[in-house]
Amino acid sequence: MGSARLQGRVRAARPVWLLLLPALLSQAGMPASASSPGNNSSRQIRASRLPCPPVIDGDLSDPAWPSAAEANGFTDEYDESPPPDETRVWIGYDARAIYVAFHCKQKDPDAIVARQTRREGSLRQDDHVAFVLNTFGTRRGEDESVFAVNALGTQETDIAGGRAGKQEWLGRWRAATRRVPDGWAVEMEIPWEIVPLPAGGEPVEMDVNFRRRHAREQRRSVWSNLGASFRRELGGRWVGVELPAIARRRLSVLGCQFGGISGPAGGVLHSGLDARWEVTPRLSVVGTLNPDFANIEGDIENIDFSYSEKLTSERRPFFLEGGDYLRFGGDGESGTLFASQRIPQFDTGFKVFGKPRPTSHFGLLGALSGRRSDTVFRWRETLGVDSSVTLGYVRRDETGARNEVAQLQTRGRHGNWNWNASLAGSRDTTGPGERWSLGTGWNWGRGGLGLNVLRTSPGFLARNGYVPFRDVRHLGAYLYHEARWKSGPVREAEIFMNASEASRYSGAFFQRLRGVGGRMRLAGDLNLRLQYREEGFEEHRDRLWSLGFLYPASDPLHSFGVQWSFGRRRGSPYRFLAPGFTYRFGHRLTMGLSMETLHHAETREQDIFTVNYDLDRARSVGGRLVQRDGRTNWRLSFRQGG
């Protein structure tokens, strides 16, 4: 009896050692990358303190710029070839801000593409430049802040850790552009106070990079090339930065009030309060009292058939602010152990997040209502450029019930090889449960392959998470490869294959999947997709074809696309058709229409019409009309940032 107990303990301990193995291997003298940095990678630029700040007006003849350090020699991000047009950059700083200037040469200035005019709108398909800054010098993406500007001067911001859309919390930075005879120019002013900062003292090295999108060629060039595998350890370094003593804005308080008419209830009056306090340059606290989530426009779930639950994306500012510090537990088809969408309206909430140490990421969330409380905690310790150990905990208390989930997760990489492992346990009134996973992959820059194993016991229950299936033993594999060309009828192509097998813990069959597909972008800017999959799900055997196109692929504000799927699913013929278009009239009025029709066990239809008019870069009015299965709802909105 005692021997059996001992053997059980040893077997239970094995997954913990498997979790720690990748982290130990990452620290055992193994190189972080198999790539040998050349002249285009691992570049350095000196820190230059400017005697006076430049005027941010797009004029590069300002007397401050000759004192700045210059970066040039950009290369194509994909193949390291010379880009179609030259880019030069200057960077300097003073006690208040960082200053960056771009001179983007263009052989044909009339070919510059710039459509986005709304601040914080996507610039992905425009001609734009971006300044990438990691003040901690950790070579990790989660510590990067990105400041992008298109040729119209429209700004897009991504602050490390995740920020909500509140301009008051996002921070104000300035940019200006100007057309010049040989292209266009950009000036940026980024105050130190809006980015997380390490402790002051000796001069430090920061990670920096400069990127440019060449819209007509659908290519991107970069100053310090990360290679096709996007290895951040090959990025640039800003050397000798003397951090100033910043008098940061410690407390920001925002009140909100809403009045209106709501059906039989008649008049509605709602008041609330949001606050953000920067305890230190590396630690922030967010609090909310009586938040108004009802007036936040959420995503609309599509009507397509799915064997599992569908979860829409999170749009509530309280959960977006610092959201990256609380993300753990997987993603994609395997689910996640914390999904903030599971937390409904509450009375009071708080979040604490930041970097207590340069190698640590910490997040804590609490939400309280009359009969329910929710708690989320995450701590991540980074052990290298691509290795980390993460501990997460989620708890949900309701009247007469409690659910707890804890997970230990580790990730690592050696050269082209990457791996991950996790072990989780749950405790609920229904009983305990466990879940563990192992995954490994090989990435060669233009493609990759991988294998993953996932076990979710019948008793595992994450009430505040998204776990599509329980009582599952799953084995999956994938393979993909892509190619790009600068000339010819096809400019981009990708092919992918995936396969998986799953059974119940009893050994009974649960699911089998085989899929193959591809995507290509033609020279005429037409994007095509084709996919075929066979799936067995319990007693059902499905076959599904999916086709789609989008034109023009590089203009999201003037595009038309169709998705068409057909075959057999869950024992019935299946057809799904989803055309849609978006069109902007001038620079202010944008309209969109998407239509979905599903013919399966039943016929369902959903049409969504949206309209938006930009009053200026920060303010807009809009509306949305949704008709779903014969029912209609609509809303009008006014948005203001700043």
C-alpha cells in the first residue's frame, strides 16, 4: 500500500519537472538563436542629448536634428534585400521626451498611400513608419511600445502591457508629417512619462528599431533586421541613455455620466468613476466604481455553425488597460484559463500591474458585486529572450459556490526549436480536475511544423475561462510554408496542413481532423483563400470546402469580399455564404455591410450595417443596425478621445 502511494506521488510529480526542464535548458549555456547576425542585424545607435527640442511640424531643417544620431541602411524584412526607397532616421532626447525624425524617400511621391485619418485606427495597409522602443532592454515583445504615423500624420499607439482606448490613460505624444519633393517626412515627440521606465542611475541600453511600410509594394523595411523568423535578439540597441528624473502624472480620475430612455423602464441615469494611479514608473493601479459597460459597443457573434462555444473579443476599457499582464493559460483552439468576458457587470473593480523587477511581470485583478467576487493573479519571470515561467490563479466566488484554477506554464527556444509546457488544476463544488499540455515546434523563418499534446480531465472546470472541451486526450500536428515574390502574377502564397486526433478518457472516440488549405495574393491585389477539411466528431463525419476572396486586399476602406463554405456537417447538408463590403466616401464618411446566410439544420440570416462619420481625428458619430433571424436592433453613438 505504501509503495503504491509512493509510485503515485512520483507519477504526479513528473509533469512539474517537465515544466521546469525547458527553463533549465534555456539557461544551460545554449545560444538564444542559431542565426548569425550580420551587418543588417544587432545594430547600435548612440544616445544623443539634444541641446534644444525640435519644433514638431514635419520640417527636418530644424537646427536640433544635426545633434541627433542617424540611422540608415534599411533592408527588406523578409529577405534582407535593399528596399524600393531609402529611409533615414534621426533620434535624440532631452529631460522631457524622445524625438524621432524619418525622411522617407519615394521615387513617385504621387504613389504614396495614406487613407486612415482616425487616431488609433489601423495603419497596417498605409504608407507609415514606426518607432519601436523597449526601455528595459529585455529583447521581449511584451516590453515593447510602438509609435506609428502614416503619411497623413495619423497616429497609432501600442504601449507595453496593453492600454485601453482612453486617450487620457494612453498618453499624449505628438507627430507631424510633411510632403517633400523626394517623398515625405515625419517628426515625433514622445514624452518619457507615457512609457514604462526602469530605475534610474547609470546610463542604460534600450532596445530600439525603426520600421517603414511600403504600401504599393506590400513590403516592410527595417533598420535592424530581425530575419524571417522575427528574432528580437537581432534588434537594435540605443546605447548610453541617461534616464531623466520624470515628474510623472500620478493620478488620473475620469467621471462618466449617462442619461437616456430604455424601453419600459423609462428614464435612465447612470454615474460612475474611473481612476488610474501610477505608483511608480513601473507599477500602475486602475480602479472603477459603478462602471457603465452597457454603453460599450461589443462585437457581434457570427451565426456560423460550431461544435464548441463561441467567445467574442473583449472591448471594455477596464479589462483592456494592462490586460497583457493578466493573459495566461493558452489561446486559440485550446482555450484560455482566464477570459475576462466571463465577468459580467460589477459594482467595484481594481487592477494592479507592472514590472516590479526588469525580469518580472505582475498583474492582479479584483471585481466585486453584490453576490459575486472575481480574483485573477499572474506572475511571469523571464529567463531569457524567449524563455519564461508563468504562474496564474483565477478564483470566482458566488453564493454557495467557489471555483479556483491554478496553472504553471513555461516556454523556451533554442535556435529554430521552440517548446512549451503547462500544468493546471481546478477545484470546484463538482470536484477537482487537471489539465496539462506539451508542445514543440521547428520554425525556419518561411515556415514551420509542430506537435502538441493536451489532456483535459472530465472534472476540470474553469468557470472564468474558455475551455472548449473537457474529458479529452488530444494530439495535434501542423505544417505551413509561405513565399513572397517582388514580380510576377503571384506576390504571396501560403500553404498549411493540420491534423489532430482526440479521445475521451474512457478511450472512446471523440474527434478527428484533417485539413489542408492555401492563400495567395495576386499582382492585381486580389486575395484568394481555399481550404478543405474532414472532421469526425463523436458519431458525425463532416466534409467541408471553404473559398473566399477579398479585393482590393491592401485597401480595407474600399474593399469587397466573399466567404463561401459548403459540405456536410453534423449529419446535414451545410452551406454558409458571407459577402461584405466597406467603402469610405472622401476622408470622413465610412459605410459597411456584412451579410451572413446559413443553411444547415435550420436557415439563419444576419445582416449588419454600420456607418461612421469622423468629425475630426478624435471625435466621430456612428450607428449600427443589426437584423438577425427576423429581429432588429440598432444603436447610435458619439465617440471622443482625449
